[in-house]
Amino acid sequence: MFPLVTITLFLPLGGALLLLIWRSATPRAAHAVGVLASALTLVGAAGMWLRGAGAGFSQVEQLPWIPSLGVAYRVGVDGISLPLVGLTALLFAASLVFSIRMTERARSYVSLFLLLETACLGVFLSLDLVLFYVFWEVTLVAMYFIIAGWGHADRQRAALMFFIYTLLGSLPLLLAILALYLGSEPHTFDVRALVATPPLTGVAASLAFLGLLVAFAVKMPLFPLHTWLPDAHTEAPTAGSVVLAGVLLKLGTYGLVRLALQMTPDAYHRAAPVVAGFAVFSALYGAFAALGQSDLKRLVAYTSVNHMGYVALGVTAAAAARGAERALALDGAVLQMVSHGIVTGSLFLLVGALEDRAHTREMGAFSGLLRATPAMGWLFVLAAFASLGLPGLAHFPAEFQIFLGTFGVWPAAAAISVAGIAVTAGLYLRAIQRVFFGKLPDRWKLLPDLDARELWAIVPLSALTVAVGVAPAWVLDVIHRAAEAIGR
Amino acid sequence: MMSGARMVHDLTLLSPELLALFTAAIALACEMLRRPRLALAITVLGLLLAAGLTGPLLLGKDTSVFMGTFRVDALGIWAKLVLLPTTALVAVLAYPEVRGTDREGTVYSLLAFTTLGALVLAAAGDVMFLVLGVLLSSLGSFALVAYPRDVRATEAAMKYFVFGSVSSAVMIFGLTYWFGATGSTLLSSLRVLGDVPLAAVAGLIAVLVGLGYKAAVVPFHFWAPDAYDGAPLAIAAYLSIVPKVGAIFALAQVARNLPAEAVNWRLLLAVLAVASMTYGNLAALVQTNLVRLMAYSSIAQVGYFLLGVVAVGASPLAVQSLVVFAAAYAAMNLGAFAVVARFGRDLEGWAGLGRSAPWTGLAMVIFLLSLVGVPPLGGFFGKLLLFGAAIDSGYAWLAVVAILNSVLSLGVYLRMIVPMYRQPKAAPAAARPLVFVGSVALAFTVAIGIGLQLVVSGLQ
């Protein structure tokens, strides 16, 4: 069979290596390689989407690697990972299109993004835990260099904090992976085997689950392990923020489903009420913290904490529930990952476009921009409405299912976290009102609207926001088949 | 007595060691004839050939020669496969540093001799071989450290020598307890020590002093930063790898036979491991001289190594982890030293070098991330197996401490990475041998993970 998965996975890396060797590449040529490689990857991801995914793992490709240790190169997809692969390919293409005007060390910039793309795809596609961990750590290294190399004023500190925080988080993951390996009989790192028969029981399972939870809670991030996020986001370059929020946070929630929920289900079930408490608090905390921000980028960053809290709540409800509610909550959680990627990606791009023009992100500095920059304004309004959960836009079907699924298990938790939506609605409406409505001051009269490059990056995301919101079935069907299988 | 046929059989199995010895002697003869470059060429070729002769041994079963005193097993064989090529690369690395000095050829000859000591240690099946290995590798090392004959080098060698002779004396003294209790010098006879715990403890402490000194394990590490800093850079790289791996493997040979009911040596080694990792990383955090930083880093790395020894006999991963980590460690540490040889010892001088010399900078980032244990680099696979071995033998807490130390070590190595990407300035030119050694080390650091099956398949 044609190894589409492997080719899609390593296409970006190929682009990165090409740029590493091609030392005389001009910034234009470097960006051309970047856009081309990420576009081809998007085509590959589309091909994988057309092939589809059933209830279990499909499109599996494997090669022996270290048979003595039960390690192999195994990649494949199921209904949980396939939408995330599509999301990753899309957001990287959008980010690279958006950054084509970046001339400062463009060759290194594009190669790091392409390396990061392969690493992110690899995390979603790996069906072997050693491979999973390899890709997981490479995302960290690539992102560190992106923030440290092309970030804003305080980038060194933010990058260092990001690196140390997430490395500290990923090492418990390594321990948990080793525990899963040593608990399996015969010893293997094969995800399919570990999912089919969760290897650990009792205290060992609980400890492994704890390691997984810490690792993924840092990445998501979940309160109280979220403190790296606002700084990393505000200091990262725009495209870096898009990828960080749109894709890297999903690595944490994906891991929560794939490893914690599927490989230590009983331990997760026992700990579910506590985790749900953290998730609800995290969602509310993110909403209220976002309410307190005047910097637009920080505001969007904090709403990520809020939305990821809902994802964690959905997965946790699935761990606690039995039967139909389980699949419902899990459907919602996975769809929420996709929606958040699209919506927050476009929000960060829009804030980045605004900052490129105005050289500030302070809400108070703006007023009435809708008159000067209508395209930017309306696209922002659309994304903001989607982010606050308006029916008909991407977040609504996801959050609706999460709350419905949670309600069956913990009615109070569902009720409290719905309150978070009211807060996000308030803060987004306030932001729209301040920045885009009101009187347009003279200093912003000549602010140019979005150019073709920015529209090419943002409009596809906006279109998807509507498409997922109006007719979520085309994504949900894929997710549901896998979620139902996990539900049993 | 041994029969003639047996003797020939044993000597065949020892051919790599004999070739290394022969190489050292020929290199010395070349120096006497004032042909230092020929000495270098013979050293490199002889050591590589010895490594080549080791290859076929992998196919045979574990055995021993000279009535069990010298082992031909996975540890002994892999020590040869790793340390002989490493020594050849060190000789190449030393060439630009010692070229044109008096007695240049003796450096190459001493390198081969000293490596022989490390190989004897790694394959020891008898306490006499432990003593022989420690002495053989120490004597050569003293001379190598003192080679530049300036004040710093002399002071460094003096400290190293005093520390070394006291440690060796303690070791020999303590080993007499084992001999007294077992009536034999064979390690395999240690199993009777279960009945005489006091003698077991006394001997164990002695072995830990002697081998701990060789491997620079806390609290026997005090000589290391001074000796590394006073010695030529290539010799510092050498000391941080070859004797260290030899001593750790020797410790594993002892651990295979030492009964755990006589003395809880696993716990003792675990405590030493924690002390080494933690102290090494904390001390490295405040160094500005990069050779001293690498010295403390190698003290920390030996702590991870000890995880594998702790698991010997309790987990099938133990020997695999020691071998894989040794190979990865040799590659990444040698590579890091090769970059220090180009960029200089002073951290302040490193600002911007990563931008003006991008390939060297990238290589250094890879070596350092591998030392942290970031996948898919060699150091990660070594640590993965070490942690796995520790958890498998019931020392999960030790793996947790080791992991926290890995995070701490990130702070150490980022102190070298971050300044490299400041505003660029002109980088010093690279000597060709440095580039060569760096490239080989880089290739191994990156590729060990891909070819891991080759290493672990024979070690089940």
C-alpha cells in the first residue's frame, strides 16, 4: 500500500533538511519551500481524511526498529487523531503563509516550523509510545528555539520558562510510559496492544495515571500548571502563538484521551471527581483571568485556559461515565480541540496582523477600527463570537456535547462551568466594543486593512469556523465512531 | 594447569587487548625514532583494528579466560567496541594540541596503554584484575595530565596522583577482607559472602573507593575538575569517558556476583547515584570555565550510569542500559569536548558563536540536548533504558530523582546554548581534526537510536 501516512509525516522534515543544506537560500526561497512543504502536507492530510478512519486504528504503517525491546516504527490513525492531523496541517500552512514577510533569519525560522510540524503530526500519528515520546520532546525543542529566536522583548525568559516547565512535565510522562511498558506482558510499547488490554492495575495504575496527568496538565494547560502559558504566548511571534495554542495544547488533551483514558481507564475513573474539580476551576479561572487583561494577545491566551478546561472536563466526564454519556462527552471534547484550534488560530493571526500595523496590542489604544479595517474587524467579530460559544459557530456543538455529557455525571460541575461562558461572552463583547466600535481616532485613520497574504491565511480558518458550526456532522461522524469504541 | 590448546584459545579471545598493548608499544617505538605522526597513525589504526577484532566475539557465548579471572561477556566486549574507537578519536583530537611538542608520540602511546587498563577493568572476573586495571589506567592518566609540564598541569597531576594512590591503597587493603573471607580472588566466589556480612561490607567500601575514584563518583570526585582543567583538552575528554566507563563496567562485574543478602549494595549505590547527579548538576550550574563545567557534568552523568549498576541482577535491562548509555555518552561527551576545543574554555567568549559558526553551533546544541536526554538522540535511549532498569528492579524513586536531575541539567547545558545565539561575532577557525572528531561523534549521537537493535539484540 502507498505509505501516505509516513510521507505526510516526514514531508515537512524533508523541507527543513532541504533548507538546512541549501545555505544560500534567500528569505523568499526559504518561505517558498516552507509554504510548498506545508501545502503538500495539507494535501497528504486531506488524502488521509478521504481514506477515513473506522472505530479502531487504520492506515497503519510499520517497520521493525528495536524488536528486542518491543519498539517499532508504527503510525496510523483513528477517529480521535485524524481530525487533529488535519487541524495541524491546516494551521501550519496558515502560519507559514502568514509569516512570508518575515526576513530575519528566514531560513532557520522556516526550518524550525517545518521540524515542529513533523513533530506535532508525529505525536498524533504514533502508535508506539517510544516514537510518541520522541516526537513529543522534539516539539518542545523546536518551540523553544522559535520563541527564543523570534519572540518579542522578554523572549529569553519566556522561552526558558516554557522549556523547563514542559520538560519537567514530560519526564513524568516518560516514567509512566516505562511503567506501562514494564506492566505489559509481553513487554511492548505498541499503543494498540496497550489500549486493547490496559496493563496496570491498583496502585501502579494510579501512579502511572498521576504521571500522565501531570505531563498533560502542563501541556494543556490546566490550573495550577498553566503559568508558563501567558508569557510564552505573549512573547512568541504570531505564527508561533498560532501553533502553540492551536496545536501544541492539543498534544496534552490528545495524550489525556489516548494514554490516560485508554491505558489507565480504571485509575482515571477513580480519580475523575478530583480531575473534574481542577478542570472546572481551570475553565473559570481562565475566563476570569482573561477578563482582567487589557493586552489582546494575553486575553486570547487566557481564553485558551478556559477552553482547554472544558476539554479536560469532557474527557474526565467520559472517564467517569458509562454508556451513551461517555461517547457524548468524548465527542464534545475532541470536537472542542478542533474548534479551539481553528478559532484561536484565527484570533491570534488577527491580533498579530493588528500588532504588525499598530505596534501595540493594548485594547485601550484602539477605537472604532471597524471603519478603517472592515475585513479585519468582521473576521475578528466572527472568531470572537465563535470563541464565546455562539450557536452556529464552531465551539457551540462541541461545548454543548461536553456539558450534556457532564450533566449526566456531575450536574453541579456542568452548571458551574456554563457560567464560564457568560464571562467569556462579556469579555469578548467588551473587547469588540472597545477596539472596533466607537469613534475612529485620527491616528488610526490610515491603518491599512488585511492584505492578500493575511486573507489567505485567515479566511480558510474563518470558513471552517462556520462550516463546523453549521454542519458539525462531517467531523463528528469520524470522531464518534472512535469515541463509541472507547466508550465500551 | 592449563593445556596448550586452552592457552591458545584464551589468547585468541584476548586478541583485541593484545593488539592494543602491541599498538602502544609500537607507538612508543615510533616516538623513539622521532616519528610522532607515524605514532599517531599506528595508534589510530591499531586501536580501530583491535575494535574490529572484537566484532566476531559478539557472536559467541559469554565465557571467560584464564580460569574465570577475565571475562569475555557483553560488558567486556562492548567496552572494547566503545572505548577503542573513542580512544582513537581522542588521539586525533589531541593531535592539534600536542603537535610539535617534545615527546608528542608518548601521548598516543599512553592513551593506548591507559585504555588497556580500562578494558581490563570492564572485563574483570577477579579482584586482582580490578587492582591491575585501576593501576594501569591511573599511571598512564597521571602522565597524560602532567604532559604540558606547566604549573597548572603539574598541580592537577599532583592532586590526581595523591588522590589516586591513596584510593588504590585503600582498595587493595579492603579487598584483602574479601580474599580472607572467601579464600579466593575470583569475583564468582563472592557468593559465599552471605555468611560474613562484615567482610562483605569492608570489601565493598574498598571497591567503591577505588572504582568510585576512577569513575569520579561523589564523594570521590574532588580531583576531577582540577585534573580536567589542568590537562590538555583532549585528555580531559579522555578522562571523562574511558576510565569512567571502564570503572562503571567493573562495578557492574562485581555487582553480578555480590550477594544482596550480605550487604544492601543496591541501596548504597542508589544513594551514591543520587549524590553524584545532584552534586554534579548543582556545581556545574555555577561554573564559568567550560572544562570545569564539563567535569561536573560528567560527575552528574556517572550518577545516571549507576542506575544501571543498581539494577544488575534484578532487571534484564541492566546490561543493555549500561552498554547503550556508555556508547551514547562516549559519543556526546567527546563531541561536546571537540566543540569546546574549537570555541574555547571561557563561557564569556561563546557569545554569538552559534550564529557565526552555524554547523558547530548546531552540533553543540545536539550534543548538549543529548546529555540532557532529549529524544531522538543517543543520550535519550541510554537514559530510557537506565530508568526502565531502575523501575524494573524496584527503584522507581531513584528513576524519579534521576528525572528531576535531568531537568536540573537542562539549566546547566542551556547556559552554554543561550549565549551561542546572541549577536554574532567571528568564530575561531576550526582545525580539521576537530571537525573530523566532532562529525563522527555527531553521527553516533544522532544515529544510535536508529541502530539500537544492533546493540541490544545480543544482550537479552
